[in-house]
Amino acid sequence: MAVLLWADVFAGYVMWVMITYLTDVWKISFTHAAGIVNIWSGVAMIMPIGSAFLVDTLIGNYSMLLLSSIAYSIGLGFLAMSTPPVLHNATGTCREYRPECIGHVQQILFYAALALIAVGISGHVISLGSFSAEQTTSDTEEDDETKTRKFLWQILGIFAIILVLVIAATALAYIKPWSVRFGIPAICTLVATIIFLGGSCSYNYESPKGSPLTTVFRVFAASAAKLFQQLPSDSNQLYEKDEPDFKPLPHTPSLRCFDKAAIMLPTPTQEEQEKNRWRLCRVTEVEETKMGIRMIPMWMTFIICGVVLSIGNTYFLEQANHMNRKVGRLTVPLPFLLVLYDFSKSQFAKIYAGLAKCLGKYAPPVCIALAMLFSILCCITAAKVETRRLDVIRRHGLLDKPDEKIPMSMFWLLPQFILLAGLDQIFNMSITGFLINQAPATMKTKEYLDIFTTGVLGLGTAGSVLSVYIVGKISEKGGKPSWFRYTLNKSRLDNYYWTLAALSAVNLVLFIVVASFYSYKEPRVEDQEAPEVDESDEPYDDNAQCFCCCG
């Protein structure tokens, strides 16, 4: 199964350099290219929410891994085939990387490839870790010699896989033909899928156990069905079922419209109503749904951070692609920035761990505010660097020469990449910590904490397209030229970065106000000690009356 990591790493690399492919080969405007990449990224970040529900209720982890790996293979294959030399136009004479060589067939294959790669990513995000954990359940049935032999093979296999990834990722940066650059990941992903299928007879399989999202849907459905019912004056008349070792959540007066899901009707009998779980819910189930809804205002403040994060692999990368990348005689490949970005994230993870120990239960909101401060600093730094870059362009007469290298080192972009890494890492860890402490108990299973975090950021990433459109329209009022022109050299990205800095500052103030009024519940001891939420050994049964624990 470890070979499936090939697909994730290669797909990540391919999409990271996608904007340079679109601007260099398709010759579309950098804002159009960034819009394609950001919409794809946003959709790929939101899709795991639906994939998790599908896995937990219908198909299970193995089927999801199989389907997503096939989608990966076909998607990367389509992407390689969409390059002009592979399927040239109808005349059969256009085999070069030029926009006139991009026909309707290439465009269809390209957009189909993006959709399939998004399906592959969402499936792997949800099921790869969970399915790997399922394979450890049989370890107690094996003797020590078998366990040792399996462990050694696993170590050897992981080492070989990492070695292949390091070599391939390094080599891809120096490969010029885009058909080969996309073709190698496609071939490796196909090989990985075949290897994964080859072990199908030896895997442990677990059937779907139900999704905690079902409870939320049930509360919405039951409250809507009783929309015109009158709430009882005494909340004790709402439905709650006592069971051994069950500690119900107390009723709260807010969001009372959802209390209607727990109304007991005079007819039919209570036993008959309890059988229809989509018409009657417990007070505890209603309260857990309320807890999730109360978090929405704070979640809305996270979207701007997603907008800022989206500029990293689009506008920042497009700037770097046209700057001087030489150190002496050595040309530094663009993936160096990705390596620096990942290294910076690992260092900021240590900083967050130290702050979490000092701040206790208030660490998540304080660190979210810190991440938003990084967002402001990143945009200010990016604006100042872009102002300098535009000045170099004017002094050297490169305004109308978008394909010329700018005599300014790519390493001027390092500070903004480091600040963006700080925003990315601290923000993700803070949101996860916040959800661990504050989210409903039913959501503290599997990857729901992580997928909701990435889903919120995905909204911001996709929303960045709208922000560019709105800012562009406002900037061209009064007959002024838009800040977003066809080429990067004639655009005013520095003004856009200043706008994002201002929006981030306003967003930080709004977050502080919302966080100040938010009612924090005390985290459980196990939540404070463990950075991650362990999966329960007990299945989540959709047919049970309720699944919850004390908050």
C-alpha cells in the first residue's frame, strides 16, 4: 500500500507547477491560469468531506482507495495526453508546445484530468491512513518471527519508495518536455495501482460503520418535519433516552428551532416514534448539532486565510518563474521553493507545540490570531518585493517582454514563502486543536477534524478567484487600467497584495471579536494530552439511537 504515496507526491508536484504550464504553453493570462489552479485546489480540499461520508456509509476504505487510485492513473494519463506532442491537432503538423497546438481534444482531456486527479486526492486523503490502520488488526494473531519478517519488509519497502520519490522529484525539475514531465507520474501511479491490486488477497477488510454526519442530517430532517409544531415550555419534555454509562448533554436555550427534532408527538406511541430515527432525535444529538452550528461564525473568519494561502502556488510561483534562478553557474529549480516551504512548516510546527504548552486551552484561538498576523506580514512583504520587481522591470525596459528573465534574484521571494509557511502550519494546527477541544463528540472520529479544516481553507482558495475578479473590477473604475493585465509585468500585483493585507487585518479584528464572545468548553484530559484524536474501537452504528459521550 505504501506505493500509493507515489500518486500523492507526483500529483502534488504536477499541480504545484501547473500554473507555469498554463502560462508557458497555453499562453493564457496569469490570472486565468491562477483561477484554474485555485478552483481546482479549492474543490480538491472540499471533496474529502463527501468522500469521508461515502466511505463510512457505503463503500469502505478499500473500495475508495481502489477507485481513487484508478482515477489518479487515468487523470495523470489524460494530463500527459493533453500535451500537444502526444495528441497533435487535426492537421497532424502541430507538435510543438504552442497555444495554437492546443485543440478541443487537448482541452477536454486536460479538464477531465483535473477532475479525476481531484477525485484521486480526496480518496487517498480519507482512506490511505485508515486502511493502513486496518491492516494492523491481525498482528496479534501472528507469531513473533512473522511479525519481524513483515516489519523488515515494510522498512525496506518504505525506504525504496522514499528513494524513488526523492530521485524522481529531483529529476522532474530538470526535464523540459511537459509530456515527459507529466508522463512519468502517470506511469508510476499506474504501477502503484497495479501493485496495490496485487496485494488484495492479503488485506484485512472492514465494512462501513456509519458516519457521524448522519446525526446532523437527522436533526435537520427531524426539525424540518416538525417546523410547525409548538415547543414545550419545559425542556424536560423533550426526548432523551437514559441508558447505562450514558451522560446526556444539557439542553441550551439557543437555536431553539432545532429543538423541534426532539419533540415527542402525541401519536403514534413513543416506541413507534423511536423507530423512525429521521423524525425523532435525542436532546444530546440536537445539542451536538448546535455546537457545530455555533462554530460557523468563527469558521467564516478562516476563509480569508485560505485566500492568502492560494497565492503561494500561483502568483508567487509565477513571479519566481520569471526571475533569475542562478547561484553562480548553478540554476536552482523551482521545486527548491517547495522544499523550503515544507522545511519552514516543520519548524513552525515546533513553535506551535511550545506555545500550546504555555497557553493551555486558549492556545488554539491565540495561535489562530498569530497565524492571521503572519498572513498580514506575508502580504506586506510580498507587496514590497513586487514593487521592487516592477521597478527592475521598468529600469531594464522589460515591460513588453513578459518571457524575458528579470535581472532580480528569485531568493527575494524567500521571506514571503517562509511567512506563508508560518500561516499554513500554525493555522492548520490551531484549527485542529480548536476542533479537538470544541467540536461535538461525534465529530472526534477518523479524519473529520482534518477534513473540515482543509474544507474551510478550500472555500477560501476557491474564493480567491472571486476576490481577484472583484478587485480587478474596482481597480479599473474611472477609466484606470486594471491591476490584473494579461501579463505579469504589466499588472499591479503589489496593489493586490496590499489589498489582501488590509483584508487580513480587518479579518484579524473580526476574529478577535468573534473569539471573545465564543463560549469555550473545558477540554477533556485526554484531549489535552494527545495531539491527535484516537479512533474509537467501537463502531459508529447508524442504526443506533445515539452515539455520543460527555463533552
